[in-house]
Amino acid sequence: MKRQDVRNIAIIAHVDHGKTTLVDELLKQSGVFRENQEVAERVMDSNDIEKERGITILSKNTAVYYKNIKINIIDTPGHADFGGEVERVLKMVDGVILVVDAFEGPMPQTKFVLKKALELNLPVICCVNKIDRPEARPAEVVDDVLELFLDLDASDEQLDCPFVFASAKAGHAILELDERPKDMTPLFETIINYIPCPKGDETAGTQVLISTIDYNEYVGRIGIGKVDNGTISINQNAVLVNAHEPDKMQKVKISKLYEFDGLNKVEVESATIGSIVAISGISDIHIGDTICSVENPVAIPFQKISEPTISMQFLVNDSPMAGQEGKFVTSRHLRDRLFKELNTDVSLRVEETENADCFKVSGRGELHLSVLIENMRREGYEFSVSKAQVLFKEDDNGKQLEPMELAYIDIPEEFSGTVIDKLSQRKGELQSMSPASGGYTRLEFLIPSRGLIGYRGEFMTDTKGNGIINTIFNGYDSYRGDIQYRKQGSLIAFEAGEAITYGLFNAQERGTLFIGPGEKVYSGMVVGQNGKAEDIELNVCKKKQLTNTRASGSDDALKLTPPKILSLEQCLEFIDDDELLEITPENLRIRKKILDPLMRKRASRNN
């Protein structure tokens, strides 16, 4: 049976190609908002960090109406680190809109998300966005997209996909490039005509596959999924089963049921095939579970989520300034918060270690973990993290394997020599080099994931901010050998106190400072970067000794170079294996793991 009054679609694309802005326009033009209502830009990016960084981290559900047909829309993340979100939400939809920038064309993540959609045999509408960009080249981008379809072994049917040209920002879409743009009607019509209706058996037993988990302080876990067969109703007795856990047979009761309408969840009594529903009241519901009727508990097969490739240690802060700035500082606080994150983030792993104050947290990439750190910091948590490490595997013969990435790099031609040299030192292999539009060169590297740890900041410096680097996980391969990450050492304070202009003036001759006068420091804290390879200990709290011939006022004549203030990502990139990053709601401080200078020397000798 087909359900004609519903369409379920996901919007997929590379990061920053305009998915969320496109959803905004579909919401506006379908009449979700009142005419005089003030609407924030990228209304779907509700999380503070999503707003600040301009990226989507969590997939979001919404629904609009067009000609009495309900279109359920899922906005997905475009960044590789949040690929786990994309993989699972595609199980809820019957088709996708692939958004591609009219200037950049298909990018690495375009390939990743499109591959996932084609593997599930989903019909694709290709939306070439930003056609009003001055350097837009929509006709060439159409050829590039079709080439990508061929590379991914698309079927003839998938190759025959409709193309829509749009400017999400201006709020219009057209089907032919010489048309006069008006509004988003051509895109709405293409969705209705090309995306198939949901199919299922309304008379069969209930089957709802849970593809996303939401979390709410008041009602706990909320499972979101599509009704594949039958009907689901409030107060219905059901069974939870899972294709990957054959023994799971848990009896549950449906206490609350919601459908999506615009940006809201609306309570409903029951829902039938094709409806995307949210279910609350089941405390330990997980992604991949199927809610079935008691009479016929059959699990729907579900793709396993990709494994994490990178890990960090999260530790209780034990620096001399511990507990002064954070609200949540104990190991119990840290443990509870990390395990709570597992409620919504399926790509994350949290393991307890022998040390009760230390937890091993594994994720899909540096960005994935840095978003978690930033969220915790804003919530008032105080803790320390170690340098990111990749997760190795062993093959059947006991040979060590490591995660590999494909890095696609667009840079002005004059910087290509430097970038090739740096990535080769990090065990990268140049796969191809070709001219890109606008005087840029495109490099494609196969590189170990650990070779990219701490590289992005250096890359932006080497390309004077003009380079674009995109990476995508490319499986495991044999270990490529040791990599030297940092060629510069650290400047380390060896006395606790307050940084003084005189002490900092002497210290800045040795390298780049991270702190200014008046900042509190402690012994073992990293206050700057040495110009040479070794670590140097210095006293930034040193005052000038006063004599008859020296006046304290001459301190004012000392000129200090402004300190280099590092962002969270830059700090995570900078820290070395023997260092930690101390994170509080107010400050980021880099420190040595062993604060005492004598014990540090002893430990380095033993190594």
C-alpha cells in the first residue's frame, strides 16, 4: 500500500553548501511562520555552537505542507566527523535532495553522503545551490555531479535524476538556467513528482525502526523513526527487538507519541505507515531498535554505525588552580556528563580506566571531540584532556593497521610546494594534482589520520588563510611509521604567581608567548612556544631588582609583543604527548602532565 499524502526526504551535502538555508526557505514558503514573525537565520541550527561555527552537528526533523501533502524533511550534518548522523537518518526517508555549490561543485563529503544514499537505492534530486554567486558555473557543476554518479556506479535510473538550480539565500529555484526565478515552487513540485510515496502494509503488525535518539531533561530519551508497517498508538503494548542483538525482547508500552509539524512536535493518538514519529517513555531505547507488535516481533535490518577512529583522555583537573573556576569538578560529575552524552551521540564511546579520575573518550575526529569539550565547558565543567591519539587495529596476522584519510586540498598555486612537503613529512602520499578554478590547484592525498592531528592550524598559516582542506575516512591500512608532530618546544613557567611585564619581556626573546601581564601562572604551565625544538623553563613572574641607579618606572618602557591567544582547536592541535589542556568555563591553559621540574626530568630520562 502507498501513502499518497506524505513524502519523506533528507537534505544531504558537503559542509557549507547551503542545506540549512535551503530548509529555512522551504519552511518560510510553506507558511510555517506568520507573515510578521521574526525568524533567525539557519533556524534549524538550534545549538549555540552550530550557530557560531555555521555548521550542522545534529540531524534535525521538520515538516512542511505543500498542496495538502506533508513533506517530512531531515536536515543532516555535512562534516565528515558527524557522518554517523547521516548514515542512520537515511533509513527514515524515501529520497534525498543532494545540495551542491554552483562554484565549488562536488566535494569530498558530497561523495560520502551520495554514496550512502545510492547504496540504499534512494532516488536523488540534485539541487545546484548558490547560482547567484558571481563565479558560479552551474552547467559545469552538473557535468561534475554526473561524473561523480558514474564514479559511484550509479544505476541508469539513478543517473536520470532531475536537476534544480536554486539560490537558497534569495529564496528561489528554477528548472532551466534561462528561466526567470520566482520562488521555491519548482523544488516543491520536483519533490512531489519525483520522490516516491512511502510504502508499507497498514494491516500488518507494527514495525518502527528507531533511527535517531533525542534527549530531554523532563521526559528522558525520545526515539525517532519511521512507521514501516502497521499502526502505532498511545497505550499500545509493544516489544523492542534489535537486528544486531538477537536475544533482545523487551516489553514496552507507548506512553507518548508525537509527529513533526514545522519546528514543533505535536502529540498524536496514533500514526500509520510513512509517518515519522517521536516516542517518549521508553527509558533504554537505542538506535537500531525496532518497536514491534507483540504478535509479530520482527526486527528491521539496520546498518552498524561506523567505529570511532580517534580517542582522548578526559581527566579530573588536578592543577594548582583546580576548582577555582568550574561548577562541576569531581570525577562523578565528569563520569555522569560523559555517559549522558551517549544518550544522543551514537558515534561516541566512553570507557572507564584503571584510574577513577580518567576516562577514555573515542570519536570520529578532532572536531567531533572538540564540540563535546566546548559544550561541557559552557555548561560549567572543569577538566583536563590529553592529546588526541588514533585507534589502531590488528589484522588476522597480527600486523598493526591504522585509520587512513583522503585529504582534498584546494590552494593557490604558490603554496603547493610547501603543503606537499609538509604532508609528505606526515606520511601522506600524493594521489593526484590538478588545476582547479580560480588559479587554485587541487591536491589529493592519502594520509594516516594521525598525520592530520594538529595540522589544520599550520595549514592555514602556510596558505595565508587561502587554503581549503577537506578530509574523509578511507578505511584502515598498514602502519606508515613514526611521525614527528611538533618541531618547536614549549616555554614553561617554573614559578607560581602573576606574570610580570619584566619577566615576560625576557621570555618573549625565546619564542611566542600565550599569556600577557597580570595572568596567574603555576609551575609546569606552558606559557608560550619556543622557537627551537627543546622545552625551556623560565620565570615570567620575575621582577626587576631595584637599586639606587634603577627605577621601577622604567618598566613602562618595555614593549611587549601581544600574546598569541589560542582557540580550543588550536590548543588541542598544539599540545604534545607529555602535556594536557586544562579546560575551565573561563580559561584554557596548556600544562605539562608532570608539573614538578625534577620529576619531569627524571621521567624523560627513563623514557
